[in-house]
Amino acid sequence: METLLAKARKYIPEDRIPIIEEAYKFAAQAHDGQMRRSGEPFIEHPLQTALFLADLRLDPNALAAALLHDVVEDCDIQMEEVAAKFGDEVASLVDGVTKLTKTEALAQELGEFDQSESDDDLARAASIRKMLVAMAEDIRVVLIKLADRLHNMRTLGAMPEARRQAIAQETLDIYAPLAHRLGIWEVKWQLEDLAFQHINPEAYKRISGMLSSKRKEREDYVESVLETLQQDLDEAGIVAEVTGRPKHIFSIHRKIQSY
């Protein structure tokens, strides 16, 4: 919790911090005794969700809603209680995430995606993405849901294999493209790599093994090459803009498959 508060204080006025503290206390009490399949206390999940949103510099109400996003679904808490304690805006965000979660569950009941990427599956994935955005009157609801899915993917190993495969494929088909549409590239590539790790573990291990350097090192290398090329072009009197980025594991796999 201290890490979340430290991140929040970098951009949120001190007089708005208490709502985040109160939301954490409320959520911790509501989830008291609940454990995740991974073996960690349940409160760790909403906390990690809020931490990621703090990196995106979301407002205090959004961080509070992230901490509270499972209390109605998983605890004996009524939405009216959330509204009375944290205000209508926070309650609206929590309600929006709850509705998206129910829509997600309904989509799973209608049929899980397979890895064939048939036209029907692709069309259904596109429809669900549109429905998720349309249902969320506030874009912060979608951001909370993406952060929620990101942490769930990081702890997916605790799920049974068949369930892991289904959730990973759903993440590739719906949530990674949704992050892409919103321009949140960091979430997109993390979701893709985490999903790919479960869908095709052999290919994931093979490609990750060939990448001897860490992503940060590859980013630094690309940046240094870009600077060198830009300088050479400038000295030659050539007006140009040089851009580049290191590919992540799933992107490399897709590129290999296209050849």
C-alpha cells in the first residue's frame, strides 16, 4: 500500500490521498480471509490493479475504484454502501467494472475461442470489444478492466491448463487489441506475451531463449542506433525522422509466421 501512496503523491494533491487510503482499508476488510488460487491474499489483486493505474497517472477516484472493483462481485457489499462511503463517481466506476465482468462471463458461456482464428471467432471478438467499450460510459472503467486482466494474466499459472488456454486466447483476441485501440502499447505487448506464454509455451521459450538481452537493454540499443543514424542523416543534409522499437516475443512470433 505504501508503494501505491508514494506513486499517487507524485501527481495527486495531498488532500485527495485519503480516499485512496480509505478505499484500501475498506477493500482489505471486505476481502479479509479470501485467497487467490496463486496462494496470495485476495487484496493483492486490487492493489496491483491500482498500482498499474497509478503508473498511468489516473485520478484518485479511479484508483479508489480499482481497489474496490471486486467488493460487490466477491463480497457481501452493496453498491449503495460504496456510494455512501466513497461518492457516486467511485460507485459508478465500480458498477461499470462489475457490469463488464458479468459481460465477460456471459461471453465465455457463449463459447470459448480456439486458436484457429476463424472468421466467426474474429468477428465475435471484435463485437465483444465494441460492446465492452460501448457499455463503459467512462473510459476509466475500461482502463481498470485492462489493469485487472493484466494482473490476472501475471498469475494465470495457478489455473487449470484448459482454463489457462481459454483465458489466454481470450486475452489475445479481445483485451490486447482493446489496449492497442486505446494506444496503451505497454499493456498491449505485456498481455500478448503473457497470453502467448500459455498458448504456445514451446515457441515462447524458444524465442525468449534467443533474446539474450533484457527488453530495457534492447531499448537502449535501439535508441543508440537511432541517434547514430539521425546524426549521420543530419550531417549529410538529408531531412528525415528515424524511428524504431524492439519487438516483443509475440510480435516476433507473428513476424516469423508471416514469412
